[in-house]
Amino acid sequence: MPPQRHFQRSPGAAWAGAKRGALQATGFVALGAVARETIAAIATPPGRGGIGIVRASGMGLGVLLRGIVGHVPAPRQAALADFLDAEGAAIDRGIVIYFPAPQSMTGEDVVELQGHGGPVVMDRLLERACELGARIARPGEFTERAFLNDKIDLAQAEAVADLIDSASKRAARAAMRSLEGKFSARVTEIDRAVLDLRVYLEAAIDFAEEEIDFLAESDAVEKLQVIESRIEHLAVESRRGEALREGLDVVIAGPPNAGKSSLLNRLLAENRAIVTDVPGTTRDLLRADIEIEGVPMRLTDTAGLRAGGDRVETIGVERARTAIAQADLVLAVEDAMAVPPGFATDAESLFGMAPKRIRIRNKVDLTGEEPGDGGEVVRISALNGDGVDALRRVIVKIAGVAPGEGAYLARKRHLDGLRGASEHCVAARERLGEGFGDLAAEELRRVQAHLGDIVGTTTVDDLLGEIFSSFCIGK
């Protein structure tokens, strides 16, 4: 086995040290300083509620516990207690749970005070915690400490916020898969394969004069191709997850009286838009949120695309053009009864500005055409709903979100990292084919850097501050 002196993974302590350095470089508190501080925050949403929670985290919460509940309760056991102020008077009565380090969410001692969810009660409990030495936590600081203490990696930390912000059941399940570490495990498996190949390439360079049977060039290229394939498969699943997380901007467009507003109402299962046989009824953009097969979408109904009309309609048409240009997907509706059918040349050109488009022939109940997905066109009747279920399936398919539970709730930076890793894999294969093993090894190092950025093992810039500051206080 060739020596691995250049590429051995750091053990947990060294890895934590690397993260401490990264966070110091970005203005985050170093782990040693974190250990000397206690933070506290209201962990439940603002407002009135049946239950409210004040959470605290730090090393050594004995003073805080004795000051608020009079004793240190048994670990991980819910106990009924009076929450006391500085004079010993009860602020509230509720449940206290104590999680000693390291078996806690943050890896430090953690306390949760579960009381009645009135704003005054919660504020008084938080104020009391601060009197006993805590400070109010920054947004995301609890999750930040979990990351610092190796309880979770960066992708898992982001999944915490994504789970909270999930706009559909499917998005929540995808976020949970990432939080459980399934996405990170895939990244780590790829990283390990890259590492193994780097070791062989470096050994071949360092011991070129030795009679040692290292990987043949063809074997190395084959292994690189396997790595590229694994990165691409993960990227495909991640792109599906991005659609689940961000949602899709879907614009309904077409000529006047094509049935755009009727289609909006049909998809929403309610009469949101005004529908008449008067051309130009829709003058402005009408937006509505919807979920199709677990994918959140924002539908936008637009003014009919035509020349002429009064000043108000002209403004509406311009807004429609802008919406089309910015859409993720355009539902291009045409009137099956129109002679000739389809759109004017300028409208066809306009639809070409959209990344993706579905051509829809509406009013097939009047023409006798068979409703459904015809490949290049989907035939529907927005009036009676024929073919609309087929349209829903096509929308999800074209959006790139396949049925099933395989997606991870990825972010744009994850996709950027996978894209960068793939590009350097290709470059490594090319360098290897040219006989430059040292350059190929350098490209593989860059592959690992991109993968490390995703899970937080090599992130050393202001990205960490940006990620955790987007969390709510108490997380």
C-alpha cells in the first residue's frame, strides 16, 4: 500500500481545530471562547401560545439552573419546576430538561425551560437567564455551535433552516434526508474515492524510480469516469431538491381569449381570476401560490399578448413580456378554435426567452381533439378539466422533479460545488491522458476542495457568517 502521508484525513480534534481557524478568520467566535460563554434565546415563535421555550447553551450551566429552578435536575428527564426570579418569586411553572455535554444538540450543556407561551413570561425568563450570566444568542448560534462541536456538518446545518422553511411535505422530507446526513454521506463517499485516487497518483510520482505496480493509466481514467458519474447523479438529485426548496416561477401566457385565466382557476381549484369572453379582460399580473405533486410553485396569469389595445392593456402586455423572460417555466396557451391556431411570430420569439415552455392547446372540448399529453403539445379543456391532470404531470416532469423521494433539499452553493468538482474531474482526466500525473493530482485536490466546501471541511470565507445569520434566533 503506497504511503498516504500527504492526504490522511485529520481526526476529529484536528478537524475541529480547522473549523475554529475558519470561523476566527470570518469573525465567528472561536470554540475556546464559546466554551466560556452561555447563550440563551426564546426558541418558540413570537406571540402568544400555549407553550413557550427558552433555551440556553454553554459549558457548566449549574449557576443558571440553581438560580432559576433551585437545583440541577437529573439529565434528560423532564421535571416540573417553578421558574424563579432574583427574589425567589415564581415567574412561571413549567418543565425543565437538562442535557449535559456532549450528548446534546450543541455538544455543550443545554437547558430548555418550557413554560406558558406569553410574551411577558418568555421575556422575563430570558432576562433572568441573562442576569445569571448568559447573553442573548445571535441568529443561528445554537446550530453554529453544533457545527463547531462536530455534531453536524455544514450541509446538515443548512438543512435545519430548510426544514423549518419547507413549503410542502415533499420539501420537508427532502430536508429531513439532508439533516439526517444522507446528502453529506454521498458527498463524503465521493470525496473518499477522490482521495484514494490522489494517493495512488502521488505515490506514482514520488516513487517513479521504484519497481512498484501502481494503477495503470487506463485504470486511473476508468476510476475518474466513475467519480464523474457519481458526481453527476448527485447533482441531478440535488437539482430536484433545489426546485423543492426554491419553488418554481410558472407563467401562463398566450393571446387574448385563449383561456389563460380559466387555466389558472382550474389549477387552483377556485375562481381567482375573472373570466369573460371580452378580449383583454386580464390587464395586470395575477399571482397565486400552488403545490403540484409536492413542488411549490407561484403561478402568474398575464395579459393577452397582442398589438394594439388601450394604454392600460399595453402596459399589461409589457409586464407579461417581463414575467415571461424571468419565468422558470412558461405555460404557452393557444386557442384550439383559432384560425390559424398558434401564436404570432413575435409571441413565439418571446416564448423562446423562457428556459422551459409547455405548449398547451385549450378548448379541445369544442374541437373534438383527444385531451392529454401528445408529446409536443398538451391538449386540455380548462372549462371541464379534461387533460389538466396530464398537464400537471408534464409540469413536474419538465421542472426536473421526478416522482419519488430521492431528492435532497440542496442549495445553489451545493450545486455550484458539485459543478466545480465535476469540471476539475474532467480536467484531471485530460491531464492524465496527456501524461501529466502531477497536474492530474492537483486537479483532484481542487475536486476535494469543492466537495469540502459543501459539507464545511474546507470553508474558510464569509459564507459561514452568511449561512448562520439567515437562521431564526433560538436555532
